[in-house]
Amino acid sequence: MRKRKLIIVLAFLWISFSIVIFLPLQKVFAFTETRIDHPIAHYIPLTTEDTFQIRYTHSIHKSDVLEHYQCVDGTRIQMLGMEYEDLAIGMPSYAEENQTLTKRDGKYFLQFDNEVIENFTIYIADLELDLVLGYEQYEYDLKRNLQRGKSYLFEVKRISLYEQWKGVRMK
């Protein structure tokens, strides 16, 4: 009888331990390399702040572009807008449906009314130009943390302790 109770207690502890380890509780910004069989996930833990920015230097204009985003509905990404200085190659020069383009102080501001996406792919170019993710007063240098010349699926998702141990926390 005593042996049976011990087995039940050990089974309960093992199941509890497994739930804690494998239950996806931590919300993160996840970067998962595409076009590879066994990608290693890179992640940035999220706290209560739900807005973030991506800032990059345009490869042709050599001026900064700042994109604004917000996490909505748990793990979806709402595109709020972008600001930039040049209308030349690769930058919108007019607003499409559900967008507003304005110019103030020499900068263009493109706002999106309700553009919500699940994820997007980001390419880490092998150029000496800025590419950072801004979150909670900190800028994560994506070119230092991710491999240049590779594409990554960017998404907001929940991961488990096990996935955190397997992945790489970005600094």
C-alpha cells in the first residue's frame, strides 16, 4: 500500500513538472529562421507594454525609417504607421485605402487605420546599416543578434520554459 502511494505521488509530481516545463506561458517577440529544417528561435520576452518599433536605415536613401506596431488580440500585430524622410525608391508616396499620408517638419507620416497581421518576414541584410527593434526604452540590434543574409519569421507568441531553454534570448 505504501509503495502504491509513493508511485501516485511521484506520478503526480512528474505530471506537474511536465506541465510547468511545457506549458507555453511566456509571451515573446519570436524570430525563427526560415528555409531551414531545425531553426533555433531567438526571442525577446514581453512585459505589459504592447507597443514596439522597428527602425532601419534605408539602403538607398541612407535615412532612417521608423515603423510603429502594437500587439493586439493576444498574439496579432497591428501596424500603426511609419515615418520617413524620402519618397524615392521603396517608400510610399501616396496613401492607399485605409491609410493617411501627411508631411510635417520635413518627414512623411503614413498611418494605417486597421492593418492587423499574424506575422511577417524580416531579412537581415549584410550591410553596415542600422536595423533595431525598440521595446520598453531599449533597442535590440537585430544585426548583432541574428545572422546576416538570413530571413526570419517575426511573430508574437507564447513559449514554454523548454522552448526558452532551447532558444536564444536576445540582449
